[in-house]
Amino acid sequence: MDVLACGPEPMLHAVRALAPTAQLAWEAPMACGYGACYGCAVEIDGELKRLCVEGPVLRAA
Amino acid sequence: MLLNASGCLDGLTAPDVARSLDAFVTKTVTPLPRDGNAPVRIAETDVGMLNSIGLANPGIDRFLTRNLPQLAELGVPIWVSVGGFETDDYADICSRLDDHAEVSAIELNVSCPNVETPADSAAEIVSASRLATRKPLWAKLSPAVPGIAEVARAAQASGADGLSLVNTIRGLKLDERTLRPVLGPGQGGLSGPALKPIALAAVATCYRATQMPIVGMGGVQTGLDALELIAVGARHVALGTVLFADPDAPARVRAELHAAAATRGWNAYEDGYAVAHEETLSAGATLDERSSV
């Protein structure tokens, strides 16, 4: 079963805890949109991901 | 020369954009790896944008082993932006860059608005870095100081080869509903069109104070913006925020710059260097100017 989620960040974190294989759609303001500025980096499991090039949909774990 | 402003381009993620410049300036490299500041990192304002990236970078070790060899393959000169929290940080990184032939120049970022400002003065940092490397040293200064001419003269006396003007200036945006800061760390660096008059003033002041080579930057969107910076004393021009909205800006700005020079009857845009400091236009030049508009 695939779990897909988009919505507020606290909810995405809650989904992560319940379903480690879930695909989560994250959001952040972007400046360039092509990986150049590091403006949209979010911390997932202690690692920073640029949502524009590594996301915006990421595996929960 | 047309460059990018440090931090506004990742040459490995966007190699085509980097190749369209005359030299690529890296994001600031610090001694240790840095994740950067907590999100939110970007906010728009009516007159420009705020960022608070916080010098996210792999640190000098990984930069030298992983990033630099790949950047060297871009085929454009590489300028490395160097940052730190005390004088020794800058000197250490400069000495490690010194024997890398693929590094054309070093820009000393002594003015990042998003991390704690080094306690040591720009002059101390430039002096120590000068002893550590033979590479050309460009000191990147903040316009948000009471006397930028003094800072520029001190950098010159300490052995800087040129100045990079300007860095962003600190700003704050509130969420309209909550009246709390939008950016995670609160404040950030303001860039974009709002910065252009500030950059023009800083370049003009530092040109008069030092006659040093200057890379002018701040709010450049068009070739005419670039020509204005050249007119107040910039030898080179860097593009920053415009690259986010328009990755093709280097080619466009270059074409517009040549056109703006040709309109004035100049062979090259270099003919406009520091013309703003000449006291008055002659009557004939004024007329030519009018008829060309």
C-alpha cells in the first residue's frame, strides 16, 4: 500500500512516524528553483534536502 | 568581466549558467561544514528579497577534494569565497587554496549578514590572508557601515588587490497575520533592486577613496544597471538575485551592456569606466545623449 501525503508540516511529521515508506510532499519558499541558492532546504532526519532538486516529494525514511 | 555574486549560484547544480559567466564565484567556504540556518530561508518583499541561508557549505576539506576538481572542469576561472569566524579561519583556508592552480582568485567574505560578524576587523583578516596566499585577494564589504571609505582604505593598506561591493544589507519581514518574522532566524540579507542605489553609492565612495579595482554588484537586472556600476568605478560586475528569476541573465545583460555602450558611441563598455566622476558632460555630449534616447 502506498501512503502519499501533503499538508502542514506537523502532519507530515506525524505521517512519517506512522508510515516510514510514505511519500511526503514538502513545501518551502524558493528563490531560484534550480538548486543554486539553497533557499528551500528543509531538514529531514538531520539531513538538509533542497526541495527544488531533491524533492519536493521525499520518502519519509 | 561579468561574474556571479557569491551565494547566488551553485556551479555544480547549474553548470550552464556558471559557464555563461566570465568567472564563477563559489558560495562561501568555511573551515568546517555548515548546514546553514533553520528554515524559512527566503522571503519576498516589495522591493527585493530577503535570504538567510547562513553559509551552508561542505567545509574546506570536502570543498578541496570533491567540489573544486568538478568546478575546474567548468572551463571558466574559479574565484573562491572564503568565510570564517576569526582571522585564523581566513588565513588557514587561504593557505590551503594557495597551491591550487585552478583557483584564480579569493574573495574574503568579511560581511555576511546572516552569521555572527567576525570580531576581527576587515583589515586584520586581509593582512593575515595576504601572508597566507599569493592569489589575488578581493575583500567583500558591507555597505552597512558608517564609513565604508575607511574600511576600503584599510583593506587596501592591508594588501587587498580589489574590493567586492556590496554584500546584502540586513532586513526583516513580518508575517502579515501573525506579526512574527517570516524567516526562521528572524532577519536576513536584503538583495534585488532595492540594493542598487546603495551599491552605486558604495562603489563611487570606494573608487574615490582607493582607485582600486572593484567588482560592483547589488540589484543589477539589466545591462544599463551594469553600466551604471561601471560608470561609478566598477571594473567588473556581478549578478546576484537576478539569476534566480532569469538563469539566462548573463548573456542578456552582456548583450544589453554592449548595446548601451554602443548607443553612447563607445567601442567597449570599459570606455564608461568611472565617467560619473568627471565633473560635467560637455554641451555636445549632453546633446548626443539626448538625441540617442
